[in-house]
Amino acid sequence: MKRRLVLATAALGAAAAAAGYHNDPADLDRLLAAARPPAERAWDGVVANPGPVLVAFLTFLLTVLYHAARGKSLRESVEVAATRVTVVPVPQPLPPPADESPVLTRAKARAARTQLVADQIGLETRGRQLPEAIRKAEQDACYTEQGVTDAARTLATRKQAHKDAAAKLAELRREKAAADAELAAIRAELRKLADVV
């Protein structure tokens, strides 16, 4: 049904164009002249960026082949693929303001292009330097991690040595206090004996 409707519309359009050309060729030429710029602009867009058109065509073709492989007829496969097509509008560049001269427009475009090229060169240069910088940063991170591990191990060893030294100091102080007390007692006893003798 859809196919018949499309064919009928195409046939009516062709008949209307032929009748219009037969009755008034100049009017049809004006219509064609008015339709030419949008068609050329669309074609220039396709030539400038053929990627989306190729993707759409390949998607359509793969959909047809997929449904044909699943057992549908070629007509049914094309119908299914045609219903899956979605038209995505392509944003058009904004026209320059009416009061802006073409010279200023070109100057802005050149300045923008120069800035973009400079940014591109800077990013490419930085991109070439990044792998080496990343490798060096990874190496530094490994070394510092090893240093942190060694420092933690050394710190644990030194903490243990400090605990041992503090325990030894406390023991020696206790021993000295005991020796001082005993020495004081001996001196007192010696004084007593000296008084007796």
C-alpha cells in the first residue's frame, strides 16, 4: 500500500512538472532555479562530510541483509530497513550578522583558524611528551612507594629500638637507685662503726 502511494505521488509529481513545463516553461525554470540552491547546499554538505551519509547507507544495507538472512523477502527487508531510518538534522553554521562586512568575517575566520591550529599544535606537542612524562611519573611513584615502605620498616625498627633503649634506661635507673640506697646504708653503717672504734 505504501509503495503504491509513493509511486502514485511520484507519478503525479512528474505529470504536474510535465504539464507545468508544457503550459509555462519560464515558470518551471523559476521554480527549478529556486530549488537549485538548497539542493546544491545539501550536496555540498554531503561532499564536505560524507561520513553520516555512508553510515546511514551502510546501516540500511546491513539491515536489509540481516532481514533477508532471517528469511524475509527482499521487499519486506527493504520495507523494514526503510522504517528504521531516522533523519537527523545537521546544524547549519550561523550566518554572519547583517552589519558585519565580509572582510571582518574573513578576518574572524582566519583568527579562529590560527588559534585552532596553534591549539592543535600545542596539544599534539603535549601529547607526544605525555607518554614519557607518564612513564617517568610511574617510575617516581614506584620509587617513592618503595621509599615509603622502607621508611615504614625503618620507623618500626627504630620504634622497637627506642622501646628497648627506654626499657634499658628504666632498668639502669632502678639499679642505680638501688645501688645509691645501698651505698647510703653502707656509709651510715660505716659511720656507726667508726664511732664505736
